[in-house]
Amino acid sequence: MSATSRARSLRVAGSAAAVVGAILFAWSIRHAGADAVLSGVARVGAGFAVVLLLGGVRHLARTKAWTLCLEPPNHLSIGPAFAAYLAGDSLGNVTPFGFLISEPSKVVLVRDRVAPTASIPALAVENLLYTASIVPVLLAGTAALLLFPVPRAVRLASLVILGGALLIAAGAAWVVITRRPILSGAVSRLIRRNIWRRRLEAQLAHIRDVEDRFLGFVSRHRDLVVPVLLLEVAFHASGVLEIWFAVRLITGTAPTLLAAFVPEYVNRTITSLFQFVPLWLGVDAAGTALIASILHLGPAAGVSLALVRKGRVLTWTAIGIALLLKQGFTIRGAVHEAEAASNRL
């Protein structure tokens, strides 16, 4: 399938997902009770400024992690990097391309300061370390969720996620300890057995390149791996603190850290699985309402929390788009250039 056809398919899928998401969003509010949901949002009031600030901390943490992954003598100051991160993240939010366009666009937006040959490997390494940081979140989040009485379907899905996270954690630990490129090795074995041969052959060189970038960075900059991972942890911790603070205002009672951590775990899962849904419309509200009910907070509190967090996302997205336009890009133009850059990632 050509790049144009893939883009067209993603646009169609994204449009359909947005329609379904809007219906799900409306249903979630009606099911929870519109008055109760709006009352919960209103109780946040001026506290939304704190929610917004914590959202900025999350963006800043991953921005700093990206700059740390640049190989010397390349350097990118935090201001331009933060602007590029916000603009790229916003572009992924408002289009159906999600991660596929947000990451390449960051490379495009800093190309006058750092060559793509340097920013692309740094971005790849940061994303891999971010992915590594998600694994403990999945493990702890699934274990924490199973402490509560959950529906059979949710329990089954949680166990599947737990099993997958354990496999990923074991594989990541093996790679770091042995420095053996197990992913490209597995792909090579599939090719030799003639399993998806044509498709995998086209991707093998790219997979090897990503593995080499990651293993090379870990080997050359062991002193930076821990600081980058701590920044990724700060990203997740800010999310938990945001939920704790918002739920406290919405319900009038401070939740336990466990009750704040589980919704963040669910949110990370939703944002990872539903990248193709613009702004995760409807999916996050329904998912948060379900988890809030399981945690005995009530579906209205869950939908209110989702709306407050959606307000935070929309505000930072608007800032990111403004920064994109300030650099002389249109959304269409930025997507076009990011699509070209994605072929080099």
C-alpha cells in the first residue's frame, strides 16, 4: 500500500472513529447524568490552573528527556525543544495519524537547530525509554486494578495486559543485559521460515537500525539512562498527581494514591490503543467512568474527571497549534512534511 493510500485510509478511519467517539461521549454523559457531571466539573473551578500546570510538567519532562538523548556535540535548548514537542504533540491530537505524525513533526520543527540525522536517533531512543517506563505502569496498574471487584471481561483484559507486560519486561531486561538485538533476530527467523516474508523483509533494515540506535546509546551513555528514565517516571507521576487533585475537587474527598494511580494506568492504556481516535473522544470518558465506578467514585465523577483532563489537553493543544502557526506552518503543510520525515524515522 502506498503512503498516499495509507494516509487516506487513516483519514477515513479517523473520521469514522471521531463519529463513533462523539456518540460514545454523548452516551457517557447521559448515562452518568449530565447535571452531576457538570456539577463535578464546576467544582474544579480555579483548580483547573493546577491541572493545566501539571500537564505542562508532563510535556516538559518528556521534552527534557528528548534533549538528553541527543548525541554530543548536538545541543537543543529547552525552549525551542518544548515548543517543537508541544506543536508535534498537538498535531498528533487533532489528526487521525497520532504517534505516526507527532514524532516526525518534532524533527521537522527543530531542523534549523539540529540536523535530522541527530534529532531522529534521539527521538527514537527517548520513545523507546518512554515505552520501557510504561511497562512497570502496566504491571503495577493491572495488579492494583485486580485488587478491586471488577467485571469478568475487565478482569480477563487486565490479565492479558499483565501477561503482555511481563513478556515485554522480560524481553527488555534481556536486551539491556545481553545487548542482543532480539527483535531483528526474531524477524529474521520468521523470514527464513517464509512467514510474512515480503512484508518483513522491507522492515528488517529499519528494525535493525532502531535497535542499533538504542543499544548504542545505552552502551555509550550509561550515565544518562537513569536520568532519562527518571524524567519518564516524572511524566507518569504528574499524571497520578493530576488525577488525585482533580478527584479531590470533584468529589470533595481526597482519594487514595491507589485510586488515583489506577485511572492513570487506564488512561495510558487508552491513549496507546486508541491513537487513531482524535483526542480519544468518547473512549476516555467511557473508560474513566467505568474505572471510577469500580473504584466506588461513581460514573459521574469519572466523566467529570475525563472532561477536566480533556480541557487540559485542548488547552495545551491550542497552545501547540499556535506555536506551529507561529513558525509559519499550516496544519496541512506540517502533516505533509512530517509524512516525508517519517520515512527516515
